[in-house]
Amino acid sequence: MKKKFLKTFFRYPWAIIVATFLLTGFFGFFLKNLALENSLRSFFPQKDTSYDLLTKTEDEFGSMLSIGITLETKSGTTILTPEYIDVVRKITDRTLELPEVEDIDSVTHIDYVCDENGSISATQLIPDTYTGTDEDIFQLKSRLAEWHDMYNRVIVNDDSTGFQMQISLRPKSDETLSLEENQAKLAELTEQAKTADNKTEINAEIAQTKSNIKEIKAQVRKLGTDIMRQQKVLAKVKQIVNEETDGHHLNVKFVGEPVLSEESKQFMISDLLVLIPLVIVVVLLSLYMSFKTVTGMLLPLCTVLLSTIISVGMMGFFGITFTLISSVIPVSLIAVGSAYGIHVLSHYYIAINSVEGEMTREKYEDCVFSGLNEVIVAVFLAGITTIVGFVSLITSPLGPLHSFAVFTAVGVSLSLLLSITFIPAVLLLKDYRKAVKRERNIDKLTAKVKAKMEKAKRRLELAKIQRGGKTEAEASGDTLYSIYKFFCGSVPRLVLTSIIIIVLSFTGLKVLKIDTALINYFPKNCDFRKDVDHIDQQYAGSNCLFFVIQGQEKGDISNPELLKAVDNMEHYLAANHENIGKIVSFTTFIKRINQVWHVPGAQPVSSSESSDSSSSGFSDGWDDWGSDFGTDNSVSSDDWSNWGTDDSETQTSPAKDFVDPNIAYSEQLETSMTTKEILELFHKAYVEAGGQYASVEDIVNQLMKQVNYNGTAYYEIPYDTSKYPVATREELKNVVENYLTLLSGSLDRFIDDDMNPKEMRITCQLRSHSSEESGIIIADAKNYAAEHFPEGYTLEATGSAQMEHRMTSMIVSSQITSLALSLFSVFLIIAISFRSCWAGLLGAIPLAFSILLNYMTMGFCEINLDFITSIIASVAVGVGIDYTIHFMTTYREERAKTDNVVEVLKETFRKSGRGILTNALAVGLGFLVLTLSKFIVLRYIGILVAIVMFTSSFLAMTIIPGILNLTDPKFMRPKEKNENK
């Protein structure tokens, strides 16, 4: 860049400084608009099919977003007392009044299907007459045990010392729903306008819709995002719980996605307040060691602070969510961006020290311009390569990675721009006489300072003698040359080193795990993680996976063939995956109502009655049953004699003689038994339960099935025609449909229609937070459905666990894409700079090795590859390429001086080796500040970046010189010598 242009550009340095501060102030004003959010839904791309299925499922079956609360007695005594039940009742009632709450499951707000005095009733689990007597507690425990599949570890824990509550929140506010409706309407109108003959009316409607969208967006900005709204609801819920539990000696724990988001927010605020000052101190120390001047310390730091404020302020201006990965942006910019200012000031000080005679204003300005002119191309190239590394992440479909890539690249660009504009402008306004005070006024130093300097000088001279008369740069260069010789000084050594790197890398890659569970970002010793682990151990689990099964026509879900297959699948999954804590679905309710209906003692269905019903179809008794339930929540067992289909149906099968098995069960229960008969029952139960591998619970359950105690033998999907008064299995569908009449209104979360369901949802609670394990469960469920479901039914997974699993494939695909893009960009930049494709390939080799070693480290250290740690590869490329270019540029300069390749290498190490190591150390130390983060994943980032800085600098000074020394490529030779050859 010509000095004449520089003088013209910097004619008014004050204007540059004022413009910089105005720009910073403008965007800094919007920092207050930053929304700190860390939820799975905010991370996930909303155009993905998994997100579409999530929202569709919630629209159909209700919210899958919940807050989990556990209340446990501090003394370890039973929680089944009037005092604690009253606490739960008050919390439930008050929370249900919140408009953002959709529903609550608690011990005081859940149905209990039972047989009372010959009638089936859907009553409250805890009756109003509950007083907490021993008899009441026993009755409550009996009810909980009777429907174990529904209540155990969901409402109360195993030892009855704790209650659990699940508060379902509305995932979207009315404003958000209205906004989505208007946006969909706008898209539809826009398409219609393309083909409409009369566009006037449509254009007017489009204008009105756009106006509506603008108004709604203003309301959303005022009221806050859905995540912010959920956090406000969480605060209200916590206040209610704290007020109602005060003085009752209860331990309270909160879990759920809104809780995770709130905890993440608090961690982020704490980190930002601690880490940014720390990284500033680290950079200041490194700048002081480099320049030992106030100007040298403050100006590079000032540029990165200004660029950080502007880039982060832009996020507030454009309404971009500030997530966990966004908190790495300030640290990255301060650690990496300061290098450009350091380069500019280094050449400035070199120019100042090279001035002969008395310093004048003209000479001083010439120093500023000449120093900038010498370094601007190198700084620009270094900045571009770093930007390329970060921008490669823009290919990721994950919003937070996308925004991290964009605004880190913007920040680096601003750091680069301010280094070549703001710093020279400030230097030009500086008093030139003060600028050289440090260099020229040594005589004015105090005697004490002089003595210290003389002492330091003697130490340096002594160190030089110990180094054999070599300068520090020469000695360090020789040391680096020796390291190079050891690893890559010959063809066998170069090949062996490369093979070792490749073998170790692929060995580490084999054990590398990809997991995107957000809970793993928290250290295991933090309170939130402890609460989650406790609930996973004591209850059904805090992670949720949902399956949606869809038929082809309305009413298909009532098919016993499907329901039996679904029930078998649920048992299969629970048996093969120990971290499945609970599975609840439509089948759970069908089995319960079937059990209650067939409790021995109900009026039996005789063979003659069966024959009549078979020939005429099921009579109107079942229709009466539905209306009776709607009135008094009960149905008399007398209606059983009229069991059947509607009169409108024609006979589809011949009648059969049927004897109700409950006749024999009732007689058996009322009959005295001999010891031998009792032992035979126990033995049969023991064998059926699995013999020596059976648990006491399994044996007792088998024993109760043998005598159908409390209808246990009928806790099943109606499937075996021998147990029911029907001739074919198809007729059992009517049984299920009539059960739906009784359960109408209680199954909204499990089926899409009260009477003729086409879809059903299965809730699967998990006690683990491994996205890999969730993927295995999903695959098993899909494989089972494909093999055992009747034709025409589909199964899809959804929920937070499925979305986290889906993110793993996104991480892999985006990592491959971003690495390919960044390495190709590196190849292109170096190839253009050195005018050789071979040079581009050579420069990409150490970066590729560095990335492989990073994955190896992660694999061996059991650090998961997730959407946070996936940025390491881009950092390795963005920063590591500087070392490669630095070394190759110096080598080419030295190669132009001599044909002695060995001497060229030694001189290259002497000139660039120390600078490469210093820069790697400075960047590595800057990122190591992240090891003090509250998030364990950010601690990993700090350590991994430091390792990457070491490996990329090491490989740049071993692999590259090894190849250059052995091949002596043409692009490194002087042009004249290439022409002569």
C-alpha cells in the first residue's frame, strides 16, 4: 500500500477515532436487547422434519414441555400424610391458575379407574375422605400398587418418601401462534398473487397481513420470547412451591427444559463476568511482555474490546439469541484478534528504533506509515485465513453454530480493520516526543532502575555464553531445528511420524463418542446436575422420548392386533433397555379398564347370553354405558350382559358357546384350599415367573393371575378370543371402542380422537441423557414396528431425546462439510499466495493432522463431540494456518538467499520459530481461561484449543520442513533459478 494513499486516508485521524466510537456506541446500546437462551428448541433448526413432527405432535396431543418437581421429606419418613398431600394440593391448585400452564400430573390431580360397589368409576386417586390414618395410607398404597404401570416412580417414589409433579407448559404463547399463522397466511397469499388475475385485492390482503406481522412482532419483543416466557413461568412456579413448602421440612428439586435453560443463563452470566476480565488480564500480560509500554498494552486490547462490543451488539440489534456457544465469542476475539494489533505495533516500534538523528513530526509520521505499509499485507492475509476457519461453520444447520460463525468472523474482521485504521489514527495523534521517550531517554532513568537493567544485561550475557555465544533467537532456532531433525529429519523419520499420527488418530476416532445431550454441559458436582441424577435414580427419569403411531383411517388405533403389538413392543423395549424408567400409552389405560371390568364378582356372562349377543350383535347397553359415564363417571356391571356392537351392525361370525372364566375364578377365591393346593399354586407361579431368576414381585403377580385377584389376569389387551364372548378377534375391536366411551376425556394426551383414533402417542421416560442410547432405543422401536405391526401402521419418534439424537447426525454432517470447506479454502489461499497447487496441498497437511490429533485427544479423554466442541476444528484451521503461512513465507525468503537447504531451515527456525511458539502460547493461554468456566464443555474447549495450538505449531515446524527439505519444491526456489533449471 502506497504511503501517499495512507497519508491521504489518515489525513483526519480524529474522524476515524470518532467514527469508531460512534459505531461502538451505537451497537453497544443494543447489548441490553440480548436474550440469553439455552434450550434444545432454540438450538434446533425449525425447518427440520423433527421439529415439524414435534410441533405437530404437540398440537395434536398436548405439550411435551414440562417442569418436574419433587418433594421429599427431610426425615425420610412417609410422605403419604394429610400435611404433605395438602401441600401438593395447594401447589397444584395455584399452579393450574397460571395461564401458561396446560396441565399438571400430581398425586392430587390424577385419575384412578376402579370398581366401586359394582360400578366402574374414574375417581381421584386420593379421595376427599382421606385423613391419613393407617387404614387410609394402606388404601392409598394399595391403589398405587394396583396400577403400578401408571403411578410407580411417576407420582411417588419406591419408598413413599417423595412425591413428583409434572407441570406441562404451553410451548408457544398466543402471540407466537398468531405470528406463525400470519406468516403462513402471507406465504400462501404470496403464492396466490403470482397467478391471480385480479391482484389488487390480494395485494391489499398481503399488505394487511404484513402489518399484522409487524404489530405482533412488536408485541413479542415487548413480552419476550417463548423461552423468556417459560423462564418467567418457572419463577412463578418456584415462588408458589417455596411459599407452600415453607415450614414443612421438605427437600424440593426442579428439573426440565425450562430449568436447564434458566440454570444455563445463570452460569453464562457468571462466566461472562469472570472470564472476560481474566482473558483481558492474560492478554495484557502478554502485551506487556512484548512491548513493555502503555501504548503497546492498551491499543491492541482496545481494538479487540471495541470489535467484541460491536459484534455482540449486532446480535442484540438483529435479535440473535445469545447462547452458550456465543459466550465463546468474546474470549475468541480477545485471544485471537489481539494478534493483528501486535503485528502493527511491532513494526511501528521497529520503525521508531530505526530512526537516526533527532525525531521530528515528519519522521514520526513516516514511521507510522512505513510500519503499517510493511505489515498490512501479512496482517490482512492472517485475518482472512482466520475468518475462513470460523466462516466454515456457517454450513451448519444448527442456529447457534451458524450465528457463532457469522459474528466471530465479523469480530475478527473488525479487529483486523481497527488494527490497520484505529491504531494508526491514535498513534498519529500521539505526541511524537513522548512516543520515543522509552527508547531515547534511558539516561533519565533512576540509578536503581539502571542497576536492575545492568544486572539483567549481565544475566543475558552469561546466558549467551552458556549458549555458546549464540543469541537467544539463534539458540531457540537451533533447538527447534533439533526437534525437527528428530521427528522428520529424514524420509524414514518423516514417514514414521506421519504413520504414528495417522494410526493414533484413527484409534482415537474409533472411541470418539458423538453426544449432544445438553445436560452433559453441566459438571456432575453442580446442584442442578445432582438434582437430575437424583430424580433419574429415584423416579422414572427426567428425560423423555415419545413415539407416534399412525394408522391409515379413523379408528385404526382401536385394532387389537395393533394394540397387542404395541404392548409387546413396550415390554420388549423396557426389558432390553435398563435406562427406560417408564412407558405409558393408550394401551396402559385399555389394560386397566379391562382389568377393572373383569374383577371376579361382577355379574358373569352366561353362555346363553353370549349366544344371544353374538347373533344379534352387541346391544345398546354399551351406548348406555357411555352416557352413564358422562353423567356420573360410573357404569354398572349389569351392562356387561348387553356387551356387543351397535344394532346397525350385521352378524359377521357364527355364535359360540362362551363361559365366563370369572365364574371359576370367583369360586376358586371363595373356596378353602389345602396346603398342597396352595403349594401347587405357588410352584406354578414360581415357574411361570422364571424360576430361580424370578423376583418376589413377579412371583406374586403370577400367583394373582392364576386366581384373577382384582382382575389381574385381565390386565391385558383384549386379544385372546377364548376369554371374551366373541367368535373372532376382529370383534374385539368393539370392546376397545366401548372402553373409549368410558375413558372419554382422559386420553387427550395419548390418542387424537376420543372415539375413532387414527394416531396414538407413547410416552417413554428415560433415566439417562445419552443421545447415543436414545438413538438405539429409537432404532429398536422402529425395527420392532416394521417386523410386528400390522400392515398400514407407521411409527415415528419425537420429543427432546429424539431431537438430541437427531442433532448428532447434524453435527457429523456439518463437521464434514465445514472441514472440507475450510481445508479447501486453506488450499486455495496458500496456492494463490505461493502460486502453486503443491504449496496449497503442503499447507493443508499439518492442519489435517492437527484436526485428526484433536479428535484423537477427544476420543482417548472421553470428551464427546457435540455442537460446542465441534468448533475446535475450525479454530485449528483459522489460527493454525497462520503458523503454516508464517513458516512457509520465511522459508521462501531464506531460500532466495542460498541453495543450502539445511542453512535455510536453520535460519527459518531462528527467524520464525520463536514467533510461532509465542503466538501459539498466547492464544492457548487466552483460551485456557475457559477452564475456569462453570460449564464443563467450555473447560474442554479451553484445554482442546490449547492442545490444538501446540499440535498445529509443532506440525508446522516438523512436517512442513521435513517435506520441503526432502523435495525442495520449485515454488520455494527463486524465480531466476527455476528459469535456469
